[in-house]
Amino acid sequence: MERLGCVGQLTAGAIGLLLLLRLIQRARRRKQVVQDKVVVITGASSGLGKECARVFHAAGARLILCGRDQKRLQEVVEELRAILPSMVERGSGHIVVISSVQGKISIPYRSAYSASKHATQAFFDCLRAEVERFGLHVSVISPGYIRTNLSRNAVTGDGSRYGVMDKTTAEGLDPVDVAISVLKAVTYREKDVLLVGLIPALAIYLRTLWPAAFFKVMASRAKKEKKIKEQ
Ligand SMILES: NC(=O)c1ccc[n+]([C@@H]2O[C@H](COP(=O)([O-])OP(=O)(O)OC[C@H]3O[C@@H](n4cnc5c(N)ncnc54)[C@H](OP(=O)(O)O)[C@@H]3O)[C@@H](O)[C@H]2O)c1
């Protein structure tokens, strides 16, 4: 009995030590990959962009933060145009794109958003393949709902501000956790990161393996939403 207790303590100690070593290794790797690197973050004034700025700053990166100010945006467009050739020339660089689960599956009444995210996914999947031979990396991050001002800032069909905090957004992921996942994607050079719960993950498989069933589920969701809106 005593021997068993001793073996248990030793195993727990060994597991603890392994976990500690893993944590130290991760922190070191993060430092190596991000420390003193120039990181450009667009949409850094709020939500996920703002949290990414905090997390990458804490990891030792040098930040260039961009908002929507027209003059500044033009400068950023010009800077970004120059970035890819300079990355190719240097043979190093990492582009991180924030897509959405709606870049993988489309849900009713989100046609413009979903179409833009599908296009984003496709564009950067192409770019990833094209630039890999130059030593460049592309990560596409596809989160579910995140607790930010996204729905408040969204515009409606006539261009006016939607201005409402949707329940789904309010109950979404913590932007800090998503920002940490972005840092992890850079550290481990993850190509395609899905940050969703079980149901959206299953929906993505359903869309691929049994599209007819997926379309039925979405059509019934559309009907339900329409009814709710009309009430
Ligand atoms: N929140 C979610 O549920 C969720 C889920 C999945 C994916 N995402 C994605 O996460 C990313 C960040 O969104 P967020 O949730 O952090 O929303 P947010 O809080 O509304 O932040 C959006 C950011 O984008 C900038 N921005 C907005 N319109 C722009 C434009 N036309 N041109 C340039 N910059 C613009 C805003 O800056 P200024 O207004 O200062 O210019 C702001 O910094 C987006 O790509 C979104 O699609 C969000």
C-alpha cells in the first residue's frame, strides 16, 4: 500500500515537472518567434485588434497599429503593398488573417459578411501556397462569436449603423482568449485555426459530408429568424 502511494507521488511529480518544462519551452518559443518582431495590426482601435495589440506587446513585439482614419489608412495601404515584396526578399514573415467560422459555412441573413469571409479564406489559402517557398507563413483564424462591438458597429442594408449588441455576440468568446490563440498560431505557425464550439464544428463537417442536410437545417433556421423578426 505504502509502495503504491510512493509510486503515485512519483508519477504526479514527474507529470508536474513535464508540464512545467512544457510551459517554459512554450514561453521561450513565443519569445524567440515574436520578440522584437515588427507586427502590423489593422483594426487595432477596438475588439480583437486591440486585445491582439496588448498580447503581442506583452510578448515583446514592436507594433504598428492601424485604425480607419482615411489618411492613415492610405499610408497603411501603401506600407502593406511594400510589405510582401520585402518579406519575400528577407525570406521571413508571417501574415495573420482574422476570418470567421462564416468563412467556412454560411448562415442566413449574413450573405455579405459570409461572402467576404469565404473570399478571405480562399485568397489567403492561395497566397499561403504561393509564398511558402519563400519561407513565409500565412495563418487564417476562424473564430465563432467574440464579445466585441462588432454587431454594434455593423451596418445594415441601407448603410445605416445597426447599433445593437446581439445576444450571440454578447455571449461570445473573450477577445483576450482569441488574441492569445492568435499569438499561439504565430508561435507554432498554425495554418488554419478554428475557434468554435462543438455545434459549429459539426456544421462544417455536415456542409462537406452531407450538404443536403446542412441546407435543410439552414433553411429552417432562416424561416425561424424571419418569424422572430416579424413578431
Ligand atoms: N466579434 C465577433 O463575433 C467576430 C467573430 C468572428 C470573426 N470576427 C472578426 O474579427 C475581426 C475584428 O472584429 P471585432 O469583433 O474586433 O470588431 P470591432 O470591435 O468592431 O473592431 C473592428 C475594427 O476594425 C476596424 N474597421 C472597421 N471597419 C473598417 C474598415 N472599413 N476599414 C478598416 N478598418 C475597419 C475598426 O477600426 P475603426 O472603427 O477605429 O476604424 C476596429 O478597430 C473582424 O475581421 C471580424 O469579422 C469577429
